[in-house]
Amino acid sequence: MTRPDIQTPDDLPTDPEGRTLRASRTWLAKHAETLSDSLDLPPSASELPAMAATREPGWIARGSGTFKNRDVIGEGGFGEVWAARQASLGRLVALKAIRPDITASVADSPERLRELEESFEYEALTLAALEHPNIVPVYDLVRDGDDRPAIAMKYIRGKPWNELIKAEYETLSRDAYLEKHLPIMVQVAQAVAFAHSRGIIHRDIKPHQVAVGEFGEVVLMDWGLAMVFDEELLAEKLPSLLEDPLPNCRRSQNPSGTLAFMAPEQTTDTACDLGPWTDVYLLGATLFYVLSKQPPHPGEDSRSIFYKAALGEIRPITKTLGADSPRDLVDLALKAMVAEHSERKLTAAEFVDRLQDYLRGTARRQESMALVQNLQDRVGTGSEMSYRDHARLIYDLNHALQLWPGNMEARVLLLRARENLIRDAIVNGDIALARIEAEVLPDGTARDELVAMVEGAESTTRRRNAWRRTLTAAVFVALAILLFLNVWMTMRLVNLNEGPVPTASESSQ
């Protein structure tokens, strides 16, 4: 399938999973020739050399306090994050600033430089407005030595969520893995739902943007692409932001987002099709990553991945996620990633509810698995069991499925238990019971084999019964003959013993 209307940006990030595409990168590509005339740069923005790409530790930033930087702890498309010491309180903070090579590349374009600085200021305002346990707290909007803006934020001692997923996806059991990472997914979705309640969308949700602290803290980072989708809702909830309005769709650039995760509407040249439904798609894409350790959009390179994102084409779900992935979670991810945004009815709050519903069923699933574990040995005893034992085993396995309908092991054991009952019934000659049980087995099982066994047993029973009837009749005839002969012989002996009756003269003699 091709779409001639899809316009692929000239300069896409080489890392489609970890790097964020910003419309500003496209701006650099379009203006690279103009910039190169004054800065002696190559014609492609992707080839821009590092210009003062790193700063020496120890540079100072000032706002309401003084912050002294130590080491770079992260880097993105336009920003770099430093560990810094807040002098007034002596605490460690994270300080996000514009990368020096980026500011140098647009040094001769004050308008573009101001756009970059405003994007940082907007991010600081957004974070300040969204006070939530799962949104990184901002302490101050400061200025570095070159009078460039920087954001002082809480320093999270932990790891990016994507690194934890990659490290634990195969080392933990499936249940232990989901038990650990689904609550993180819930907290991320709650942060997004909270932002939506304030009229703001994130636009770049992915595991790489989530920091997981040493003691379970979960924060959604990097709100640099945040956009107001409902100005009336924002005015109602956060009237103070009317003095410093955040970008709306008319003042936000598109395409923007992370190629391997982004929603189809993020690939167009207008941001006015974006809304809460866009973040919902990104939540679904993030859940897809949690379940598979892969982002949803496939491709050999950035251009092909961007094209797949524009089409809303995702990896084959069954091959990627595997048969053991919980169906409820797979369905939730797919429902969130409906390609046509007008048909994407799920909200972030509903996404949270669906996840919590799944997690609330964890205790029932564990009980179901424990019950099945205890029943495994009983299934293997076969003919040693009485009908009462068979009935109890089948009842317990059905109960395990009631607790958790997705317990595939219980389904397999239940099928084996019913097959064992049928075989035992055949051996015991209870053919009617065996036929009733065999005929209700599902297709694709040993149903045909067992029905054939039942029919064979019925045929054998018919022959045996016919032989028995014949034998019974023969015995009856034999007994009748014997009885007749016995009566005849008795009468004959009586006649012989009695002889002729003597006359009177013979008696006197």
C-alpha cells in the first residue's frame, strides 16, 4: 500500500526509537543552505558538526538561586541534562539546557534562536502548571552564562524505563515482569490523564521519557512538545497561564514525535488534528513496547518507519507479542492504536481504568494458577480415580477458569481430565456416559478419536450382548430339554416300577 500524499521530512532522526522528531529539525533542514552561507555549514542539517557540543563541568546558571553544574547525565534532540548543585539548599537537581551546538547552528538567525528558547520556556511553564506525583517537578526557570534559558528540575535517582524493560523482559518470569511494569504503566497513564484534565497533551510519550527511581518513583519527563488542545479548559483550571499562554495547535509545529511510536496524525504538516486521542495512541504504543520490548511501527530505516507511522501500520500483533501475552492487555493496546483518530474513542482516564481492572484481577489469576498447580498430579492418575474423583477434579478445574478465564494451563488440564473420564468410562463399560462426554469435546481435540473409541466399544457391547442373548436362549432350550427328559425319565421309571396290576386268584396263590 502506498500513499502519495505522505510527505516524509527531509531530516529524520537516525534513531527512530529513542530520538524525537521535532518540526524545528525540519526547519533547520529547509534553511541549511542559508545557514551554511553564513556559518560555513554543510547543506544537510543532519550533518551539522558539533559546535561547542560540550561544556566544561562547573558552569553556573542563575534564577531565583544559583546552580553549579557537574556532569551531563542525558542528551536529546535539542537539550542536554546536567546534574547540578543548588547552592542555596545544597541539593542535587537536574538542569536541562539547550545544547550549545544547536544554539551555535542558528546563531545568525535570531528568530529561530528565540523559537528554541521559547520552547524551553514553554516546557518550564507546562511543568510548573502540571503539579502531579508522576510529572517531574520543576524548581526554577534559570539562565546560563550565555543568557540562555534552562530548567531546574527534580533529580531522579534511577533509570529510564526502557532500559529496565530491556533488562527484565527475559530475565523475569512473565507474571513477575507484568506485576512490576504494569503499575508503572498505570502511573504514566495517570500523569497523561491529569494533563488532559487541564487541556494539555504531551505528544511524545514513550518508555524512554519515563524515569523510574530507586524507590519506585515514576515520572513522565520531557514536555517540550506539550500543546494546549482546549484553551477554555486550561483557562478554567489554570487561569494564571493566560498571562504566558502555552502553544496551541496554530502555534505548534508538525510533524513531531518519535517515529517508532507516533500516531498517524503526528506525521502531517498541521498540529490541529492532534488532541487527547493522540496521547492515547502513544499510551497504547508504550503498552505495546512493555508487552513486546519493541515499538509498534516496523521498518528498516527512519523513512520507512515514518511511512508506517503515517499509515498507522504496526507490527504483526500475534508474532510480536506471542501467544502467552494477556489478551486483555493486547486488546487494550490495539484499541488505543486505532489508526483513524476520529474512531479512537478511548480516553486516557479509561485507559487507566482498564489497566487497573486487569491488575485487580491479579489475585484471582494467582489463585487460579495455584489451584492448577495443585491439580496437575491428580490429572495424571487416570484410571486410579473413581467417578467421584473425576467429577471433583473437573469441578476444580472449571473453578480455576472462573477465577481466570485466560488460564490456558487450566484449559489444557480440563481437556485431559475429561478425556481421562471418557477412557475410564469406556473401560468400565459405561458407554452412555462416555458418549455424552465425548460428543461435547471441542473440535481440534481428541474428540474424533474418543468418539471412535466409544463407537467401537458400543459395537463390541452389541456383539457381546447378542452372544449373551444367544447363549441364554441356548441354555434355556438346553434346560427345557433337560427338564423334559427328566420328567419323561421319571415317568418311565414310575411305570417300570409299578408293572401290571395282579388279579384276585394270583393274589390268593
